[in-house]
Amino acid sequence: MQSINHRDVIIVGGSYAGLAASMALGRALRNVLVIDSNLPCNRQTPNSHNFLTQDGTPPGEIARIGKEQVSKYKTVEFLEDRVIQGTKRGNNFEIQTQKGKIFIAKKIIFATGIKDIMPEIPGFTESWGISVLHCPYCHGYEVRELKTGIFANGETAFELTKLISNWTKEIIIFTNGKQNFNQEHLKVLRSLNISIEERKIESIEHSQGKIESIKLLDDSKITLQALYTRLPFNQHSSVPQELGCTLTKEGYLKVDEMQQTNIHGVFACGDNAGKIRTVANAVATGAYCGMMVNKELIEDKFH
């Protein structure tokens, strides 16, 4: 049985960016519905870092506190569901969920994040966010001066190695096949005693996500405590593109200085719209996005 409900704003995604946007809008007295499937991409990451006042707090606890605080604003409602379709209806938007509910809103905010594409290497997914890492600003201090791997090749591997060298000097690059560095890069890496391992990886041996060693196809093992990589990704939700939202060349939702996409009335914030994947940045872009949506609702009234 379908039901139709009207809101000022629907926020798709109720993690850090979505919660911050909903708080800004709740404080602006807007009727808001936050639809969230409760599956954040960092759900197995044990601790969040580089977030003032919350350094070392489990990300799930930050989200719990955030939702508890936002829930005090009576015009904000939460729904555990998944948005499967969005349609423009005149000046409004119609949103349909997996459970068959239909909602209408003046503005839409997508805070849906991105979905990392994991390589088919046993142990990789289980260690993701624990000892297989994407961001030294989030986790580098905790694995400082430990033997660390870089899972990448060519230009990406070189740039990531430069970055990680700030936290540790014991670095080995796993290209998982023939390396494709240029001669200048090879010269620099050799001068810094950074080795390149071309043999393919069979598995990551770990204990509850903490790497113990990298097992290669020839059954040899390399002891390691941390591994950094930059994975390819997809948008977690296809609904923005179905509404006509364009992506940047890197694959993020393209937004302007107000966090608005190319579709008027559709906004995006958090990981789906930018490269900086930290809880602090998600909160910052979400709060700003909520303010900009409220500003546009005000402007619409006086237009």
C-alpha cells in the first residue's frame, strides 16, 4: 500500500553529511525526512580521527549521538528504508522507496556516499578500514613507523608513496603485476630504498582485520602491518544520475558553490560530491548544504 507525504526537504542518506544537513534544516524550522538504509561505508572502521572533540571515537557512536541530537528537532523525521527512484514533478520531486512509500519534496539532498570496488583478494574486504587504509590523515598516526605497503601502480603508487612517507620510512609497493613506473619515478624510489613487489597477491593474512602478512601466489609471505590503496568506486545510489545529475571526470556528483547539482533543487554533500573522505568533512559539507537549501527555500518564497 503506497502512501504520499509532502516535505520541504528529503535527505537521502542519514550518515554524517545527512545528519549535519538535517540539523541545519531542523534548526531552520523545515519539515525534513531523512531516509537511510543504515549501512555507512565506514561501518567496520573501529575509530574516527582528525575530528575535533571526537578524535578516536567509533564512527558509529558519532552517528548515534548525531541522530539523537537531531531527533530533538520535531520537524525532522527518520525513516529506515532505501530510495530506489526519483522523479521531477513540476517544481517538486517524487521519491519512491524500496518498501513502496512515496514522498514529495520541494528540495532533495543526496548524502548517499560512494561504494568502493574491492579487488578479489581474500582478506582485503575484511581488513578494509582497519588495516587496509585509504587516508593517512584518518589513520596514519595509528600505524606510524610501521612496515607499510602501497597497493597501487604507476603514477598513483608514486603519489601515494610520497604521501605515506610522511608517516613511515618502511614502505614496499605492491603493483600486483608488472610495474609501470617511469624512469624518473624508479630513480627516486630506489634512492629512498623503497622496494617494488611485482608478484601477484594471493591473499591478505589477518587477525580480525589487522594485517599480519601478504601472501603471494608463489606461497611466499611478506610481513606487513598496514596497507594503503586508492580504490575505484561507484556512486552508492544511481538515483541522482537518473534525475539527470552529472558526474565529474573522477566520478563524483558535480556541485556548485552552494552544493547544488546541475538539476535545480537537487543538492549533494559528503563523500559522493568530493575527494576528502573524512567524517569532519562530511559534517562540514552537510551543514553548509543544509544552510544553502534553506536559503533557496527562502529565495523561492520571495521570488
